Amino acid sequence: MTSEPQSLARSAQADWDTGFEHIGDPHQEILAQCTERGWLSLFRNDFGDDFKPEGSDWVSHPKGYYQPGVLALSREARVLYRWSCRPTRKNVGGAAVRPTAPHVWTSIQSALTEPSNAPDVPHDDNPVYDSTGIPWPLFVSLLLANGWFLRPVPFNLQSGGGARIQARLLKAAIRIPIFAAAWGAAFSVLPTWIPTLALAGWIAKITPGVRTINRRFQNVGPGENPAGVASD
């Protein structure tokens, strides 16, 4: 289930070759039903049109997008597994860190051994994750490298799926040490005041974009809950 229109959900299904059906929920009506029934609630965010990468006019989230979650139900509508992403700097605003498929499947199998009228399983607060995430400063540096250090540019989810994203990430990662080496060479060859002035100008140029990144990527505190969920 995705917060995009159905046409884009189908395109993502083909591009990423997931092997299962994608359902579009652009107005988040399915998510609202899940929340109302007490099954699963997700954090929601809205990047806004001012943060769309070039060439991504096709991106459409009419009511914003919701963060990742996993929900498994039995035929009797009993919750067999549920997990929701709490977007923080550690998981780059929800863009990384997911429960592993073996962990989720093992949890579901365990729940299926219980009677069909057993209580819903609680939210999985300690799953086995597929990664530890990316340090926030490194993530911002990768976005800057993706924009040739002129401004941070998100890694657009273009056709081609994960392979193309990984290729762009690799290119951006290679640019970072080259960029740092260029500054080192400038400071070692030129009078100090020249690269210092240039560095100050560069920082001034990229600061607005970095602030936008910090604002647009969610960083939810431990005491915050998704919309529709009462605080403890």
C-alpha cells in the first residue's frame, strides 16, 4: 500500500519487480481505516512541491506520504504482526532501516500457532533490522554530492528501481573524498585567505538547502504519536 495514485503504484510495482500487488491510497482512506480499527497507525509527512527534485513532476502524494509500516492480518482480521516506522535522524527521516523479511515471517508464523480468537499481537518495538541506518551528516553530504555540492538534491526514485538508486549513491559517495581533497589542495597551494573566503561563500550558499533538508525530513521525538493515536 502506498500514498500514491494507483497508476504510480503500478509503475512502482513494475520498476521494482516486488512480486506482489501494489495498492494506491492517495487520499489515505485505507490508512484511516487501519487507524480507526486499532490495527496500525503511521506517521505522515508532506515534502511539499518546493522540495521535488528536477524531473520528478510525476511524483504525486495528494495528502502527503505516510511512513513505512508492516501489517499482517488473519482471515478473522486478527493482527498477526505490526510495525511502524518512527522517523528520526538515525533512520534518515524514515528513508532507511526496515525489519528483515525473515524476522517478520517468523513472527507471523509464531502468531499463527495461537488460536484464531487470540488477542492481537502487540506492536513490534524491537525487530531485527536490515541495517543500522546512515549517520545524518553523511546523508546530507550525499545529497550535496548528488547536487554537485551546489545544493542538496534528493535521490529521485526514477524508473529502474533499487539498482539505479544504488548506482547514484555510489557516484555521490565517490565525489565526497574528491571534493574534500580539492579543498585540501586549495588550502595547501593558495594563500589561506582565498580558500577561506571561498569556503565561507560556499557554506553560505548551501545553508538554505541544508536547512530545508533538516526541516523536510521528519525527526519525531520519543513522546510523539501518529495522528489519531492518543499520547500516553
